[in-house]
Amino acid sequence: MKTFLRFIAVMGAVLAVSHSCKSEYDTLLNSNDVDQKYTAAFDFFNHGKYNKAARLFESLAIQTNGTSKDDTVQFYWGMSNYRFKDYYTAETNFAKFLTNFPRSPFADEAAFLRIDCLYRSTMRSELDQKPTYNALGVISQYLAENPNSTHRSTCNRMLKELNDRLDKKAYDNAKLYYNMEDYRASRVAFRNVLKDDSENIYREDILYYIAKSSYKFAQLSVESKQKERYLTFVDDYYNFIGELPDSAYRKELDVLYKRAQKALGRYSGSEEDLEAKEKDFEKERKKLLKQSESGE
């Protein structure tokens, strides 16, 4: 019984202290003493208590509106949310700050931090890329307006990473048709990717899948349509080797080309020769895959 009463007493003391601390912060939050609140907000910020600091700066933003502290309070409101990793709210803070204080000493840092918030809010390539397009637009505008910014290299790195993500999104979307064995749609989709962005980082793979799609589409077609469709593959093949004569895909496409020529009545070699070449590139593909998996 004594142990239980002691436990109740200890818990009561803990709750009393906790309630006292909470009440003290809430009292400060609702206070009209700007100087005390301003000092406390920075104290919380400097000690890494960013959520509490953000709430105080938010309250101060109303009380210091139009005063000499106005831009400092609004900037550190955004900084507190940024450090708390609430990037959505921080981006809103910094965007508002830049509208209200374009000539503030904090303006350049606020502009970059806004960019960083947008960058951190983007999502992997399988998900919605609207945030990526938004971030790209803001970064590009920032670089155009600040060509000598100390953040230029970081912004360029962000631009490359986000553009590469969009390239992967476009490539993966087109490859879905190939994986579903809808080879006609696959060829159209891959060609559209290059039509929209000829410098897509997956250009070699895309040209390869364009050729593979046209070959498979011809192969699976009714006999009356095969000639025309094999000729389309031949065009895609020449387009590929003309641009990428030393590609790792070359041997495989060379065999498909000879098979297409055989289907068109233009190949004089034997089936054994074609099968031997197919085995060769399959061995080479497995070797390259093994090297890739081992990180060589």
C-alpha cells in the first residue's frame, strides 16, 4: 500500500511539473510581450526545439507586422519549419517571405531554401510528377535571375536529378506496353518519348526497344502483313546501328536483322548459323548481367 501511495505521489509530481511547463509555454505563446516572446523563440530555435520556435514565430508574425523585426520573424518562422522538416509549410513561408520582402538581407537564402523545400517534396518516378515539374520551374527561374548565385552548382545538380527522374518516368511508362506484349503500342510509345525529349538519358535502350518492338510485331503478324512490318524493323535496325554501332545490343539486333532478311527471302545463310549467333549474344548478355550485378 505504501509503495502504491508513493507511486501515486511521484506520478502526481511529474504531472504537476509537466503541466507547469506546458502552461508556461502556452502562457508565453499567448503573451503580448513581444520582446520576451522574440527572445524565447530564438532560444528554442538555437536549442533545436524547432516546432515550439515555429509556433512562437508564427504568433510573432502578427505582432511584429510592419516593424523592424518583421522580416526576421517571418524568415525564422520558415527556418523553424524547415529545420523541423515540415517542408510543405516551410515552402509556403519562404514564398510569402519573398513576396513581402524581396530586398531583405535574408531574401537570397529564403529563395534557395524554398527551392530545397520543393526539391525535397518531389516523389520517386513511379508516383505523380507534378511536384517535380513545379520544382524544375522554380529552380530554372532562380538560376535565370541569379546567374552568379553561390547555390548555382547545387541547383544544377537538382535540375539534373529531377530531369533524369522525368526521363525514367517516360521510359518506364513506354516499357509497360512492351512488358504487356503490345508491341505496336510499345513502338509508338517509345518513339513518342524521343519525340518529346530526344536527349532522354535512356536513349540507347529506347532505340533498342523500338527495334525489338517492330521485330516482335512483325513476327506475330499474319503472313500477309509480315513483309511490310519486317521492313519497318529493318528501318529501325539501321537507325539503331547508324547511331550506336558499338552498342552492347548490336549482336542481338544483328541476329534479328538476319532473321528478318530470311523472312523477306533475302538471307542465304543457314538456320544453324543464326542459332549459333543467338547463343553467342546470350552468353555475352549473361556475362554483362553478372558483371553489372557484381558492380564491376
